[in-house]
Amino acid sequence: MKLPANSPAIVITQHMPPGFTTTFAQRLDTLCKVNVHEAKGGERLLPGNAYLAPGHKHMKIVKSGADYKIRLDDSERVSGHKPSVDVMFASLAECSGKNTVAAILTGMGKDGAQGIHQLHQQGAYTIAQNEQTCVVYGMPKEAVKTGGVDNVRAIDDIADDIIQYLRKTNAGSRL
């Protein structure tokens, strides 16, 4: 089962260079039920939309009144990456914590491990892709090692897990 068109807002950080994130967002938009955009900064997070960090900036989520908004950051690389998953996850831990569902997928290195642990400590529901379905088990493995992962799932089961969790908790949040 794929995430439905009325899903809570989705934010994505992918280790890709500038330019590639633009075409990647466009491609995902043709494949997904949600609308996928490359983040520009300043957008209000809305249900039914996914926002991809641009390849040259960190993406942070900030609370603005009752809304969550995207802030792009041009600071130094974190864990060797820009954009960095740790930066995005840390910002979510700070502003939305328990209202967040976070997943870390295949990738090299440990970017995202510290951030997903922070989210877990703030009450977020956290998922890591399992080793069997990863191309590279680096990032999920490091996240699991922190103790900050609630569930480990095959890539094809992650969307179902998220939907079940949201239904179980009657989550009406936007993240």
C-alpha cells in the first residue's frame, strides 16, 4: 500500500547534488499520490504534499504559530552532507517531536542516526529500513545502533507501517 493523497505532510532529505533534486522531485511527483516539490524555503507544510530538500541546502522545519514551515539553511556540511538528514531530523525533534513519524532508508554513512535518536527521545515514531532490502545498510544500521528506532521494516512495508501507526494513534498532525 502506498501513502494516500491525503497523507500528512512529508519532508525528505536525500543525498543528491543540486539539479538532481529538482528532476528527482519532478519524477517522484509523477509516481506518487501526494504532490512532490523541491523545497524553495518559506513554504507552509500542507497535507497531501511532500517537500524534498534541494541539493545545496539543509532543510529545517520550524514552527510558526499553528503552522510548520520550511527554512533552508546554507551552513556547513553535517556528517559530510549538505543537505543532511541529521539537520532535518534535529529541527523536527525541536519543533514537533511526538507529532512526527520518521523513517531512515538505505544509504552510506551515519547521517540521520543522531537525529532519529533525538526524534525518538521526543516521542516520535521511528522506522529504519531493514538490511535485507537496503542497497547500502549504513544509515539504517547506525540509526538502529543508537536505540532510537521503534521498528525495522522491509522497504515495501514502511508505508503500511506508517499508515497503521497513524490510524492507531488517530494522528491528525501535518508531519
